[in-house]
Amino acid sequence: MSLSFEESARRFGEVLDRHRSFLLSGHVDIDGDSLGSMLGMLYHLRRQGKDVRALCYEPIHERYAFLGGDEVVEIFDPARHAELARSVDVFMMFDFSATSRMPGLWPLVEAGNAYRVCVDHHPAESLPGHLNLHFPSEPATGSIVLKLIEFLGGEVDRRIAEPLLVAISTDTGWFRYSNTSSAVLADAARLLESGIDSHEVYREIYQRNDTSLIRLMGRVAAEVRDEANGRLLWATIPMALVRELGVGTFETDELLDLLRTGRDAEVVALFRELEDGRVRVNLRSRGAVNVSLLAREIGGGGHRHAAGASIDGPLDAAAERVVSKARAALEAELAAAGSPPPSRMA
């Protein structure tokens, strides 16, 4: 049975009253919403006198360095964190519900006695928490954390507000995506009252690209594939190209946004080859195709307009496998809408 926000928040308040030690986790390939939500809650819990530690699975991306997460977030190590995961009072996960997105950690948590709390806004068929603050109508997990802290009477000063603004702004595309609403802007306005310089936050996130990354975006954009009369655009990022250009850690949001500027694009897909040979798939839609359903078919998830997954390579085969599914889904939606079938020529 799903609980209202008020009842869920009240129960979380009871969890805070009963327990002292907390372990927080973002998801693998952490993004602004997962990181910002986790940091906002970490600072709130420490204000309540709790013993709190936080984990992620890779170094924090440079564009989020200004948040100071490197000082408080640890890189997960199964040997070093096994006892912590088994002995902590409360385990909290932010911005995901699929336990596969915390590789190596979930079995350790399950082996212990931690009370598990899931905070997420993605659609999910099952939820892993004893308490699930799961609200798919919210634009970002950061919005849930903000409302939760406010409900509990916590102070949202600049230290808490800044990571929560990062969480909300990145998941709304700096308030440009369809999940932007008057309520989202009201959330942002309350956060800005803490004294945050929104211009500086924007610069740190979106205007700190290395020249090598700009070159990568140009090379990838030059090879974009155009199918279905421009309704389906997709591109690949081979690891060999990343190495050739000397690109360090990076996110693909800006490339996805570039693909979405295609005049007729209904669906865009970006395939990034990872160090271990697996492929990260990112899917975006203007609404004609529910890409979360497509992502679930390949072991991932997300929202109707934005979803993704990590799948086995090699890169070209993985891309063709997913593109064929996207093409079929697009053709089915167009047929249902009475539109002529698109050309299959690239």
C-alpha cells in the first residue's frame, strides 16, 4: 500500500527518533539528482546529531566538485565497508529503486539488520525499502528531500540548499524540461532564499567543460545517425575516441540535449562504451514513445521522457539491438496515431 507524503514523512521522523547511525548511497554512475539529494540529507542528519556516512561508486564528477562532496562521500569498497553496511541502524538510497544500481553493496545491507529507506521519483514495479518515499509525480528526488526536511522542521540553509538546487535543476534541464512546473519553480525560489548564487551554480555545472570534451562532442555529433525521416536520432561514443582525445570523466547530458534539438526528433539515443566493455544507453523522447518501457526491456528504467540502462557490448551490436527496438516502438506509435510509416533509410 502506498502512503501519502505526510504519512511517509511522519514515519521517517519516527525513524530519526529511534536510530543514531545512518549509511547513505547514491546510484552507480551518479548524477546531480542522486548526489545532491544524498548530500542535502547528509547535512540535515548531521545537524540532528546523527552518525552519518555516504557512499558512491566512482569519483564525483568535476562539475559537482564545488559542492564539496569529496570531503564527505566515500568511494565504496566491499572489504572496507562490509562491516559498516551490516551494522548500521538505517540505510538510505537516493534517486533509484533498482538494487542492481548499487553493485556489491545491496547483499551486504541485506545481510545486516538496517532499516531500509528508499527515496526516489522514478516509476518502479517493486520497491526495496521498509519505508519508501517514492513519489513519481515529483520532478526530482531533490524535491522530495527538500519537502521532507521542511516537513520535519529542519533548517534549509545554504549548505543544504545548494546541493538540493543542483538535484532539482539538473533533473529539469535547468528548468527547461516538461517536468518543470510552478511547484518546481517555487521549490527553487525557496532554495535561492538561502543566498545561493544561481548564476555560479549554472557556470559550475554547465560551463566548465574541458576542451577535449568539446572536441568529443563535435566528433560524436558529426557521426549522428538519422533514421525514420529524422524522427529517430542516435550516436555512439567509442572508448577508443575517448582515449584518443584524452577525455576524463564526463556526463552525456549536453550531447543528449544537442540531439534533442533535431527538428523532427521524437526519440534520441546515445550509446557510450565503458571501460569494462559494457555500454551505457541513454534514451530521450518528446512523448510519442515511452522510453522507460523500452529501457525496462533491456534491464534499465527511468521516466516516459528520459530513461537508460547498462547492457553488454560490443558497442555496435548493442546500439543496433536497442535502435531496432526504438524504431519498432516509434513505428507502432506513429501507426496508432495514423501517421505514415517512416522511412528506414539512415
